[in-house]
Amino acid sequence: MGCAVQDTTESRGLPISVETLFVARLRCRLAKCTKTRVTFCRDRPNICDGRQEREGGHIVTEETASKKSKKTRVLKVIGLIVLVIGGMALWMFGPTLLPPKPVDAGIEVGIAAPVAMEIRGSGGAQTTLADEMGKNGMVLFLVRSADWCPFCKAQMVRTDEIRGAIEAKGYALAVLSYDAPDVLAGFAAQEGLGYTLLSDEGSRMIDALDLRDPQYEADSFAYGVPRASILVLGPDGVVKTKYIAKDYRSRPSNADVLAMVEGAQGPGQ
């Protein structure tokens, strides 16, 4: 059975009754017509039953409308995916484009850090901050993780670029996290880092410095991480200056760190 009503030159532009349209659609369905169009006068309102749509002066069959609807849904899904990815990228990297801001938290300037507290080096051996101290003190970075924190990893890599400048001023350079020693050792080997990495599993040192990030509950994998921080310590462990990040995604530049060290130095140093 063929399609009952075709789009012919003779019929183009002529009005068609609802009854004729209904019969035409019914016969086209029975004939499984895939591209049938029934002519409809351009200056008349659409008389479809909700399952058809007007297109260029013609009534399009339900199958044609379905194909267009599917295409529209696909485009909407693609648009939603792009929007989600863009939002995530903005959340992750947006703060890195803004000047870093400190927050007043943690151990106070002028207070001595617990330099005799035992922690471990990346090789697993016991050590202390006092053991790792330079002639004029230490520049101590506290990072969240060298395992899963991309902001920490980037900071740790670029910090190695100023290791020589810091050591030339008589300071040791060290990074401390709650990671296990083997995690720190693996990252240091992978990136070729030349400074000291310290493991504070259990976060005892982090807590002693009052720098635990409070936003994580005990059941979180990030429980026990410190706020992203930089402490400039004197040889006796007294905090000379500090930077505690308000947003862990935003960290000071190398130039900012060197300015901190320069400002912490006393006369003759």
C-alpha cells in the first residue's frame, strides 16, 4: 500500500481538511511510509495533533519529527557535558589565576615549633626538624599530599627551582605531608627533587603546629592533611614568618617565597 497523499505540484499551497489529514496519516502508517509529507497551506495555523510539527509549510510525519527530536536531545546532552567540564575546570584552576590570599591560622609568629618531635624522612628513618635545620633555620612547606593533590605536586616541583637560592641564605628546604615515606620517596625520584621530604603519618607534627585542615571528617581520605602552609623557622625553631593559604588551590610564587625568606633574615644574615 503506497502513501495516500504526496507533496505534488498540483496540491502545493492548497488547504487540507483535518479528516483528509487523518486518513492520509493512517494510510501512511499502515504502508510504513518513511518520508511522507502532507501539504499544508502556509498561511494556516498548524492543525497537527501534537505528534507532528510544521516545517516550511508542510506537516512532517511523526517519524521525521522523532528524528529531529533525537538530534535535539543529543545536542542538549553534549552541551550539558561541555558545561559540566567547563565548570569543573573553573573550580579547579580558577583560584590559581588569582593572587594568593593568606588566612590567620596555625602557630603564631614568635612561637617555637616542636623541632625535637620525631617524624620520618622519605627513606623511612626517624628524624626531627632540628636534625634537618640549616645554619640560619629552615623553610618548611606543609602540603596536603604528594600522592593525590595536583596543586601540591605542582608546588613541590617548582619549589625545587629555588632550592639553591634558599640554601645559599643558610636555610634548609623541607616539605612535610601526611604521606607515607614511600609515597614521598617515589614522587621525589620521579621528579628529581633535591630537598628534604618529611613524613608525618598520624599528623602529630601537623597538629602540634595547629595546621590541620578542619574541613575533613575522620572518614575522609584527606583527614589529617595540613593547610597549605609555609613556615620560615629560625635555627631554634621559632617561627619568623609564615604563610597559611586561605584556598589550597592558590599558592605563593617562588618570588613570593624568596621575599618571605629575605624579610625573615636578621641583620648580617
